[in-house]
Amino acid sequence: MVRFALVAGLLLVAAVYYYFIGYGPTASEIYDDREWWQPRGWIHQIAMFSSLSDMARSREPRQWIPVLLFSLPALAGLGAGLRLFKGAVMRTVVVFLCSLIMAMVYYGTIRDGVWRFFEWRFILVMLSFLGTLVTMCYAPSLLRSLNRFPRAVTVVVLAAVFAGVFVLNTEVTGTNTDMRFNISPWPVVTVFGMLILGLGVAALHLGAGAALWVRGKMTPGAVGVLAGLGAALVVGGLGAFIPYAARASNVPGLGLITALGVGSVVYAGVALALTRPADLRSSGASRVAAALLITVMVGASNWAAVGYQKTARDETAKTVLVALEKYKKETGGYPEKLSMLTPDYLDEVPEPQIGLIADVDDIFEYSKYSQEDYSLEFSSVQWVQCAYSPPYEFAAYDPDEEEEEDDEEIEDWEREDVAAAPPTPDQLEMQATLKAAGLEGKWSCATEPPKLW
């Protein structure tokens, strides 16, 4: 009964905080009727709490007082939950609920602008981001819990988890806020939650798992402990290459390798202190298995997401680009809108499919700038916006119109390293695909997310 009351209490606090602290109506909306599911922002309106709201926005050290005050129920619930629950599933639930409550406190007081920016998507983003991250952190314990069930149950659960990871990686674009299934206008869930933090957690699990396994294989003593910590340092450091699995053009820096190596040593040290000698090898194996599962799930869904983008860019869009060039060749200019290509040049205007779920906003955005210039764009995954433009035609060079340049500026320019970076394999493939179709323009589109780390 006490455990049930604790979980119910945390759910109630989360619901109250959502309405109470969540972004409220603006000054122009304060008298409008809001939908039942929209936050009310009462903390900013009720006199006895508005002073706390002003304190949180003060940009002074005291702004953390309201955050700590409203976080007390979550902190108390976290401590009680870890004492009451020993199973991995319920501990995961408690940590998730407490993290959600504290996230709503922070983004509802100090960083309420972020909540307003996300609008109705904020709670979905937090649920997805925190749910993904907490589950990955508890993945080894959850795997050990699954081993108690029949293999069929384990397969079904893992398949359901993979389906969730797959949908989030292939449906969330990060660039088009109007898409119904695009819950993250910024790449919080996929890029930050999975490709960076999620795969980073996998590297830590891998390092700690190696440490426990090595320690379990050796005889008790300081030598075994040192060997395990050494394995954590090396394997965890090498695990820095895991977050770069989706970015073949990059190599992790020494700072990241060191950070993950040291983090793995700390993680392994705590795990060694809390794990019974008889369970060292099995506990280590579960951490290694969790790391591999996270890597495979995120990596495979990322590979599929990139595949959808390449198909949309190199096949679907190519038919539209070829039709546009035929239209210009026969009429002397590009059409005002894509629908003018049908039925003479296209049976119908195709749509770029991003993910498995068909969305009415999965469309090509066409903008005509002149008879000689246009852009064709579509929103892709992982914060990538694909755009194609035909080659620009410049006026002939007239030496009489050249302005005199300062000699010092010329010398400075000559000393600069202006060499362009070599094209990536994907860029070379894009150029070859366009050239084979008789197209001379260029895509500003890549198969990997922006350089965020």
C-alpha cells in the first residue's frame, strides 16, 4: 500500500505541477478559455506564489530557491522510492517520474521561455527524452529482470522497445514544427537523447561491464580490482567511438575519450562495491549486453532514418528536378508552382517519405525566385533540412567596375587558409547522382546531423 501511495503521489505531483507551474496564458490570452489539457501557469498569477516566480526570473543566485523548494517532493520521493523498491522496473518508474517533476520545475520557472517555445510539444518531448534516457541508464538491471520471464516475453518487450526507438528516430525531423508527428522542433529526443547521451551511456555500460567481468574472472584481491578498473578505463575510452557510429566523417577527440574512460572507472568502482563476488561476471555481462542493445537499436534506427532521407533526396526529388528542367527547356522558365508540372511532365507531384507514418506535411516546398532560379526543400530527420538549387548564372566580369582593394587586405587574405574541406563520400554520391540525371545544381543536404559535438 505504501509503494502504491508513493507512485500515485508522484503522479499527482506531476499533474499538479504541469497545470500549476507550466507556462500559462499570455497577457492577451488570460481571459480566453483554455483547453482542459493546457497548463494554467497559476504560479505567475496567484499572489502568494507570484513572488517565487519573480525570484526564479531574477537572474540572481536566489533564483534557485524556488527550484529547490518545488523540487523537494521529487527529491523526497526519489529517496523513498529507492528504499522501498528493489526491482529495476519500479525503480526506473520512480526515477523517471521524479526527473519529470524536476524538469517541469526548472522549465516552468527559470527557463519558462523554452516551455513556451515548445508549446504543447514540451510535455511530449520531456516524456520521450527522459523516458529514453532513464530506460537506457537502467538497461542492465531491466535486462536481468527480463531473464526471469520466458524467452517469448523477452523478445516481445525488446521488440516493443526497438519499435519505440525506431519511430522516434525516423519520425522526428527537428526542422518542421507544423508536422503532426514532429514532437521535437529541436533535436532534443533523437540527436541529444539518443545519438549523444544515449550512446554515451552505452559506452559507460560497456566500460563498467568489462570491469566487472574481468574482476569476476580473477582471484580476489587488489590486483583483480586494479585490472577491472584498468579495463574500464580502456574499454570505456574506446567506447567514445560509439556515439560516432552515425558520423563516419568524425573521430572523437582526446577529451571525450578521457571523459568516458574516467566516467567508466567511476561507474565501475561503484558497481564493484555494490556487487557480490558471485554476481560479478553475470552483472558485467548484462552491462555489456545492454550497451550492445542500445548501440544496435539506435544505430539501426538511425541507419533506417538516413535511408529514408537518401531515397527522398536521390530518387523521389530527382524526378521532380528533372521535370523542372524539362519544363524550363520547353517554356523558357521554371513554373510558378509544382502542380504546373502535371500531367505533361509528371503524373502527380510525389511526396518525400520520411519515416513509416505518412504525414500530410511530408511535402516538397518549392519556391521560385526568377525564371532562372528556385529552391526545392523538404524536412528530413535529425535536424537536417534538405534544399536543392540550380547553378547561379553570374554576369560577365567587367574590369572597369573593379574597385581598388587595400594591399594589406589582399596580403591578409593570401595568408589565410582558404582550402575547402574535402568532400565526404555522401557529397560525392550526391554529385554523381545529380550529374547522371543531367542536373548541375547542388543539394545542401547531408546524411548526418549537424556538428554538435
